[in-house]
Amino acid sequence: MQRPLLLADAVINLVLGALLLVYPQWLVEALGMPVVATTFFPNVLGGVLFGIGLALFIASRGGAQGLGLDGAIANPLDKKMMAAIITAETLMGKDEWCEAYLQAYRQKRFEF
């Protein structure tokens, strides 16, 4: 039951994130977000939701019977997205002794 819930949550986050990245006014109003003159805040929220959705897809993969997500198009300069990806890999046990996580932290490759 956990895997379908992760997958559903991932899809919702990815769709909302992608929609907010293109900033349709009707969606911003429907979510109750404040209407602003610039698209800065909706784009930031869209990026965060998209990153969370990506991390949930990776988490829902679950071994050989997973979704087949072996790679993703991601901006390696987006420190928040990298934080979501590196943290998901660490929490899934793919980073033994948290070496990659600690190295990325020391090199300031991500932020929360």
C-alpha cells in the first residue's frame, strides 16, 4: 500500500510543480496563493514541488520492480532540488555511511 501512495503523491507534486513553473493565474488563485506582480514565488514553489515529486518517484522505485526511473533531467545548480535528490538516496540506503551526502554538504552543493 505504501508504494501506490508514494506514486500518487509523486504524480500530484510533479503536476502541481510543473503547472506552477509556467504560472497559470487560475491555479494560483485556486490554491489561495497571494496574487503578485512577478512570477517569482509561484516559480519557487513550483520548483520545490517538482523536486519533491522527483524525490518521491525515486523513493517509490523500490528495487527491480520499480518504475524504471534510472535517470532524470534535473538542474544540478538548483541546490534545493539536489538536496531532495541526495537526501532521498541517503534515506533509501543507497549511500552507505552517508559519504555522498556528507561530501555534498561539505562542498555546499545543496541547501534546505
